[in-house]
Amino acid sequence: MSSITIIGTGNMARTLGARAIAGGNTVEVMGRDQSKAADLAKALGDGATTGEWGAAPAGDIVIVALLYDGVVPAVAHYGDALAGKVIVDISNPFNSTFDGLAHREETSIAQEVAKAAPADASVVKAFNTVFRHVLERGRPDVFLAGDNAQAKSRVEAFIKSLGMRPLDVGGLKMAHWLEGAGVVTVGLANHGVGNLDFALGITELPA
């Protein structure tokens, strides 16, 4: 199983932390507010620990569970403390009307994280196409993108430990399109599906 550090104390941090522990992984929680991080670790139980904001994470996989505009600044703040780590960006940079991306260039938060992270860290985009409560209660497909095959393999193993199916969409430049897929899920929730009780997935024809 995997050693996971979660940077963030919000709902996605709580949900991923709970699923991680249920899957037999170890979890460390880090937050700007140390008391909130400690409270979340206590709520998660099963040996979840608390790390100090900005210190070297204990986990080999570091999930940055922050709002999109806080992700790159947090990674830059941690700096060399993230050396050698697999950094997982789960954010969705929605615009104010949730029908487009906040950045206009063909980039992604994950690609910008890669620019800010240490050279020997590896960045993977994952989980951004799954609504939180589906992640909490379901077994959705989880799309991921990254340039380092070994890093993706480790994230895939972690996703499998959650009882979910990892699906590799390619290199890190594909993170831009995964963020676009996040916009599609909101459009479906507001229109074609009409609720949040779904996730994008792949249906394969029988052999």
C-alpha cells in the first residue's frame, strides 16, 4: 500500500483521507491551520498523523487538495521539501460561471505545478473528474495524466487500493484536457444528467 500526505483540510482532503485509510494506506495531513490539520487527522483515525505546513512530507505520494488558485503557491512554498515526491494535483480551475477554465492558455494547474516543483519531483493529474460524494461512496473510473511512468504506476496502485479503476490518458499535457473534462461534468450535472450522482467513465465492448 502507499504512504500518502494530503496538503489541505477541506472536504476533498477528508474524503480522500478516509478512502485512503480504508484502503490500507498510511495518511499524513498538512494544513496552514495546524489545529484543523490535527482535527482532520483525529477524525480520520487509524493512525493518521499531522505534519507541519511547509515541512518535508512523510508520504511518498503528496496529494494537493486545495482550491486551484492555492495549488501552485503551496508547491512553491514547500520547494525542496517535495524533492523526489509524486505530487498529485486534483484541482479544477473553473471560471466564475463554471462553463470554462480560469486560465486561457493551453496549460493546466498540473503543468504549472511541474514548473514550480523540484526537478526530481513528478506531477500527476488525477481525481478532478469525480465529484466528492461520488468519490466518497462510489467506485468510479479515475483518469490520470503525467510524464513519469513510474510515478503514474504508483498513483495507479493507490487508486486501485481505493477500489477504483485508474485510466491513464497520457502525458502531463493531457491535464489541460482533463480539466476541460471537469467542466464537462459540471455541464452534465446542470443539464443532461441533472444531478451530481455520476462520474465520467469508460464502457468497453465485450470481446
